Amino acid sequence: MAEVTLPLLYSNVHIFTAESLDMFVSHLYNSDQRWDSIRRIPYSTPGRWIQILDFSGLTFGAESLLAVDSLLTRIFPLVPFLAHLVLVPNMLLSNRALDALRTKEGIDHLRSLRGLKRPLPKDPSAVFNDPLIALLQCCTQLEQLEVLNPDPIPSDHLFDLPDDEDAVSAPSLRLPHLKFVALLAVASSPVFAALLRTPLPALRHLMVTPYDDSPQSPCAALLAAHGATLATLHVNTPKRWPTGAQPPRLALPPHVRHLALDYPLPALSLADTGHPLQVLTLPRPNARFLRELEALLPRLPQLALVRARNVRWLRRGVSGKALEAGVQGEMREWRRRLGRRGVRLVDGDWADPE
């Protein structure tokens, strides 16, 4: 029984406290020190069975920040067959931790890297020596990448891309298997510039934060470079949109089947020919966007479903006045008007009203 259960016990690891992380890293390290090539005791090195490390639920105080970073630096060399890594919320990995991850045995086994937070560089030349770029250059089998900037973006960073000379010499990556990319508030980062130059033939799903509606904006450049292969696009509009500024205009890539938007909703730009969009996800309905959507419906012949992500239909037994008031009333108005065009409106659970 032990030969069956022990590998499964270590294959998928979720850590929730700094204390349990400390104990777990110590256990992996001590076990690794006892292993030798003569006895080859089964499971004497449990780190070799770990395929998933999930730190998304890890909570700790500010006083433990350095200790947690040190523990992550120690654990990465002990997990040679790690395939999926979800990093700590609201924590920037130090360069030494990134270097430990980059140089660990089996880095080419990594398939998913999520929750990676990197600040925007102050020096534009950082695109040539960024530790994240060095890490990604080793992750040739990567299929999922999520990079976030945890800090507000200053106005002088919003629309910067490398100039022509830097763009030609900026490093590119080799990521032929990358299917999902999330770049949240990192438009000016080295990884953004590198991905612009990197062929991504397998890319199907993109989540990106736009900051400008000009043709030269980073978001527009990314969609121009990789939009042709996308099936899903999530436009994560920044919450701190400048006062008085217009939301960005979004040119919808030609093969997107599912489009997810946030408020403030961007203005959609479509070709005159029909677009194959099938599913549109919004935070919640509003009257202004309904008028814009109805005007676009003749160019969206395959649109079958609109989803209100942050809204749930009220259950049976609620009064008729409550059903027609506020967001519920707006939902029912959307449902009536879209239904005439053969489009269903569902709530955040993908459900119809009871």
C-alpha cells in the first residue's frame, strides 16, 4: 500500500503557512541528504515525486517575508520533476530565488508558471539582463505563463515600448508549446518586449491589460503579433483608468471564439465581414454597452451566449418588483432584447433564470 500512496502524497503539494513551509522544506532537504546511489531506497527523496507546488494559499506576516523567500530558494533545487508552480500572492521573488529556480535540475520539465510578480524596471536596458527573461529561456516546455505587476503603473511607463534599435536586439525566447499567457499590468516590462519577438505557434488563450488605444500601444502590438492564433481573449482593463480618458478601442482578433471584458468596457472594432465570436463574458450588464452590442450583432452571426460574470439570477419566490429592479431588471432587459436575436444571457454560473 505504501508504494502506491506515498508518491501520490507528494505529487500535488499545497502550502498554507510559513511554518508548514519550513517543516516541509526541512523534510525534503534532510531526505535528500540521506539518499545514496547504492541503496536507492524507494521514496527516500520525496522531492523527486513532486509535480505540483501550489503556494496560492500561503499567508504570512511581513516579518516572515525574507524567511519565506529563503525557503523557496532552498526548495527549488529539491524538486527536479516539478511541472506546475503557483507562486505566493503579493510577494516578489528575489533574484536569488529566481536564479535557484532557473538553475535547478529539470527546469525544462516545467509546464506551468503562475502568480509570478515582477516590478517594472526603471532602466529600459533591463530588457537585456532581466532575471525573468533568463528563467524563461530555460523553460522551453512551458505551456502556461502568468506574470503580474503588483504596483500601480506610473504615467511615464504606460505606453513605452523598446525603440527600433532595442527591439531588434532584444532577446527572444523559445516557447513553442506556450498555450496560455496572462500579462497583467506589465505592458512596459522586459517579458512583454521579449514575447513580442518570440514566435508562439501554440498560443490560444491570452489575458492582457491595455493602457492605450493607439495602434502603437503594447496591447495592440501584442495582438498584431499573436492574435491570429487566439481562441480566447480576456481584456483586463486597469481599474485606475485615467480620469477623462477614453477606454481603449479593441480590434478583435480574427479567430477569437470567447471574449471576456472588464469595466470600463473597451470599444470593439470588427471587420465588415462576419466574426466567429461565440461567447462574450462581461462583469455585469449596462444599458450603454447593450446598445453598442446590438449594433455589432449583424457582424457577429455566430454569437450564441453572453455571460454576466459577477451576477447571479435571483431564485424563485422573489417578488416581481425585485426581479425588475436594479441589476436583475437590467439582466432581464438584456435577456429579452438579446433573445430576439437568438442570443442567450446566462449568469456567472452559466445558468439561465429559474
